Amino acid sequence: MTVIGRSMRDYYERRAREYDDWWLGTGLFERRERPGWQEEVELLVALLKRLPPARTLDVACGTGFLTRHLPGDVTGLDQSAGMVDIARARGIEAVQGEAVPLPFGDGAYERLFTSHFYGHLLPGEESERFLTEARRVAGELVVVDAAVRPDVESERWEERRLNDGSAHQVFKRRYAGHDLAAELGGGEVLHAGDWFVVVQA
């Protein structure tokens, strides 16, 4: 049984070609006020580059925007064929597949990395099933996700719009670093900024 409902999966497939607009502040994101965003993206990339090299699986790798900065032997995994195609075009070894269950054997990787995926999982069964799979496949877990902000609810269904004008409902959670670490069963907060949190567990 997989996680993430069909409508959210469809949204990310349709969003593949414009996904990097979010990171780069282009397209629909060009008009958004996000003070300090670009500087924090650069800090995030620098942090990932400093991780010790490891045999790494990037779950929900998307277009590979962050995947390409992970040190070591890295494989990207995403349920979206469109995302995987873009990641491969960047020279990333990427495969299409599910996050639950992961299509890899026990201990196949040293590190499991995931960015802005965990916060889309419904708390409880969905998130717990993913963590069980993550721990089965790798001994280390590094999670990047959205930081809690005073102007946004920390947990909500929110409307997302694409360049074609279509509207989609997406579940999202945002975290303080210590709360994410606790939810992962303990770990070190590597970054707690205005936009992102990073926990190594």
C-alpha cells in the first residue's frame, strides 16, 4: 500500500516542468515576497555539500534540484515520471518508484535523504509507515522540510495553483527543528531557518 493520495500525485506530475520555479523564484513565484529565501537556499545547498559522502537514496527527489548536491553515490527516487525524466537529464541516476514500500533491500543505502516530502505525509499511519521503510533501507536519515512560520498554519490542506491556472489541494506540515527531530525519534538539527529545517537522525 502506498502513501500520498492520487490527487496530490497528479499535482506533482503536472508540476514537474515548473517545479524549479519554486526554488529559483521564477514563474508564479517571481511575484511572491519571500525575504531571505535565495540566501537560505544557498545555505541549504552548502550544508548538503558538507555532509560526509555516503551511499544515498534521495526519496521524492523531484527534479534533482538538491539531489545533485549530495556527496557520494546517490540514487534519486520519485513516483512522478516527469520528475524522474528531468532529474535524469541533469545526470542523476534516478528511478521511478514508491516511497512506501521502498523498492530496495534492507540496508541497501547508508543514508536516506528526503526534501519536502515528509511534510506531505498525513501524521500517524502515513508518516510512521514511511519512517519504518526509511529505517529498513538506510541507517541514517536526513530530512529537509518547511520551517514553521508565524503567518502560516503549521498543518493544513492548502490550494496550490499551476501555470495553467489549475488548482490543487495539497496537505502540508511545517516544523520547528526540535519538533521534527522528536518526530523522527531523535536527531541533530543541522539547520533551523526562516524557510527550511534540516534534521539528521
